[in-house]
Amino acid sequence: IFLMFSGLFATVAAQDKIVLGFSQVGAESEWRTANTESIKNAVANDPRIELKFSDAQQKQQNQIKAIRSFIAQGVDVISFSPVVQTGWTTVLEEAKAAGIPVVLTDRKVDSDESLYVTLVGSDFVEEGRKAGAWLAQAMNGQANIVELQGTVGSAPAIDRKAGFEQIIQHFPNLKIIRTQSGDFTRSKGKEVMESFLKAEGENIDALFSHNDDMAIGAIQAIEEYGLKPGEDIKIVSIDGVRGAFEAMIQGKLNCTVECNPLLGPQLVEIVKGVVDGKEFPKYIPVKENIYVQSQAKEVFSERKY
Ligand code: AHR
């Protein structure tokens, strides 16, 4: 009898769980790996939530497919970090029609605000501004800059570029001489930096990379070309992952602007709140810092990602 009842309770408890369907961008960077881990750990530590996780391999059509499958399965809440900014309205309307609330993490969408509950994530424009301000000061307002952009059409690529340009436009001798997407990956970052070096060679004074992984790829390209990253070419990038701190300790990267991927605990609280009928503002920002080479050694051991 005891076994029968405990089985029954287990079924009821399982039915009571909030089912969260999460569609992740992919595994393109150290940042993304930390973000995925943070979400999985936070859910694993919360007895109220069950996670259905799907990896979109950096393709919007895979995310749309995953979201449609979450709708078909009747999950309680859908969350995703959109690969690109546009093209979400139809699928968000489908979720709304099915009565499933959507929580955005990390990146925004261009769709109407009424189609999602909230966005928890970084201020990418501000990150771009911080990178621009650091570079303007480090180069005394004078440099030929090459720029490695993130995934074309993604919120961080659009906003970081805009923020960076907002600052450097005040310095007539800071010029972006080449700009191209490296899709947020190390391998593409290296490949594109090789092409920049082939075209511009020692004419390049500085690199602005939209994330650390592309900067790390570019560092390899610069070394293979025979120049010293961090000295011959000053480098500022964004994320603040451990790989960036290692590069700073080696003197190869000059500055990283933090973009915090540890969104899991906040997401779990929001998901439970949504189910419990709580109200949320449309945007929930994440606190972030900026780190330069001279701080790298001291701060490294405290880094969580
Ligand atoms: O959306 C956040 C960005 O996506 C991170 O800066 C980058 O590393 C990741 O791939």
C-alpha cells in the first residue's frame, strides 16, 4: 500500500512541475557555454521546474522549429535567446494564441512587446560604448581600427557596433578601416583577422572584437602574421570569459568589457513568478564591469566563467 501511495504522490508531484522549454542559440562561444550551464544548473537546483532544452546551432529556423515543438507539447513557459533580432512575430503570436508566456533571455527581438513577458539580459549598446571609451583613451584618440562583428543581424552585433560608434565619432582620428562578421566564433575570428592583415598589414593599430572568442582567434592570426597582439595591435573585446583573462595575463589582450552570462538563477525566478501571476518590467538589466590588463591576475581566480 505504501508503495502504491508513494507512486501516486510521485505522479502528482511530477504533474505539478512547471515545464520550461528553452531554445538556446548554440555553443558558439565560451560565453554561451557558461550561459547554458548556468540555466541548466539553476533549473536542476529548483524542484519546481523541469527543463526541455534545445540547441539551435546558431540557426533561426531551428529555433522556430523548437518553439513550435514546445507549443505542441504544451509546456508552461517558453524561453529563448534569439539568434537574430527580426523574424519572430509569427511564432510569438502562435505561442500567445496557445496561452504560453514567453521570456526572452540575453538578446532582444524586434517584435511587439505584448508578445513576450520580459527580457533579461545585458545592455549591449552600453558595452559597445565602454569598449569605445577605453580604446579612445588608450590610443589617445588616434588609430586605424579593424572590427570583428558578431553574428549578422543579432542584437549584440547591432548594438555593440552602434555603442562603439557613438563614442568614436567624437574622435576624427579614430577610424574603422575594415569591418566584417566573425559570427562570434574563434575560427571565424581568426579567418577574418587573417584577411584584415592581408589587406592592411601594419596599417592596423587596434582591434575591436564584439566578443572574446573572436579576439582569441584574431590573436592567433596576429601572431602567425609576425606581429605582437596587445602591443603592435591593441585589442578590446567583450564578454570577460576566462580565456580573455588568460590572454590579458599573457599581455596579448588589453581590455575586456564584461557581459554576464550567468542568467540561470534570474530566469528561474522569473519563470516561477510568471506562473504565479507576478508582473515584470519589459526589460531586466544585468550588472556588468570592465577589466584591463593590469587587473587580470588579481581578478582571475574570482571569475566564475
Ligand atoms: O548574446 C551574447 C553574445 O553571444 C556573447 O557576447 C557572445 O560571446 C555570444 O555568442
